[in-house]
Amino acid sequence: MKKRSGKAAGVDPRTRVRRRRVERPKSPNAIFLVGFMGAGKSSVGRLLGQRLNWVFEDLDDRIERREGRTIAAIFRDSGELEFRRAEHAALEHLLEELRGAGGRVIALGGGAFVEKQNATLLQAAGVPTVFLDAPVEELWQRCCKQATESAAERPLLRTPEQFRELYKARRKSYSGASTRIQTRSRTIDAIAADIVERFGLTKIATRTEEGEVE
């Protein structure tokens, strides 16, 4: 009997094809939530941060701290152009921070992702963006309810017609996000779980950053 050498007869070992090791993509260490007013970015972001032990931050809160006044005051006293300048500067600063630390969920204001310079920044940084979508009628109802309950002033919350037109104008830009999630009639828990599954997000055992703790 012939001994098996483990080599195929007549095959030059130099011609063998080596199997390449396929590496799984790394799980993101930050995620940005985009969408129109009332989409649930803050609510979903807070729950997502709690589940993952990540820091949650609303970009509008950072703008207010940097500028020393509320968003409504910036719009009222300096106009939308000044607000967009402050918004872009705050986003740049935030992305610089993410280079040294991760584990963060960020909710962007309704117009932030619409600004081309902001979308370009996020794309260059390679961070995933999630478009939380819902029918415009449902978004209007949510915004009116939130404004009544919290007495918060929304500079761009005007009439239903203006609200609808602004939504239509912005929706195309939102569609440029990494993924879209429909939030209509869905619980915050279900939406957060969907985001975790889609991006393979992992929980941090110990938080090393200061931030909002839910």
C-alpha cells in the first residue's frame, strides 16, 4: 500500500491558493441619530446610551453651553445663520473628542444633517448615522405635545403647512444617512434594539467618560 503524503499528486505546492483571513468589521464606538423634529432622537438616544453604557449627548445642549444662551435665543437674537455657524463649530469639536474616546450616542438637531458641511464632516469621520423617520402628521402631533408639556420653544414649529413643507425639504438629506429606521407606532425599546442589532453595537463594561447617565 502506498503511504498518503497529504499532497495531491501532480500538484505543484507553489500553485496552491491560500485562504485569506476575513476580518469582521469593527463595531462602531459612536453613533449619530438624525431626523426631523419629533422623530424621537433624544428619547431613543438616552435609552440606547443606557443599554450600552455609552454617553448620550444632544448636540443642541453642547451648542447652548458653548454659546451661553438657549437655541431659541440664538435664533431670536442672531438669526438662523449664526445658529448654523455655532452648530457646525460644536460638531467639529465633538468629532475631535471622538478620536480619543468612544462609546457615545449623539442626537443631532433637525437641520444639522441637512447642512452639507455637517454631512461631509460626519462622512469623513466614518461614523454611522441613523435616520429616524415617521409620517409628518405623527411628527407634528409629537412636537405639539412636547411643546405643551415642557413649555419649550421650538423656533421652527409654526403652522402645520409650514411644518410639512420643511419636512419635505429636509427628508431627502436625511435619506443620505447610513440607515433609515421607521419609528411609526413603535416603542423606544424596539427602535433601540433595532439599532444595536443593525450595527452590532457592544456594551461598555465600565464608563471612562463623564456624561449623561440615565
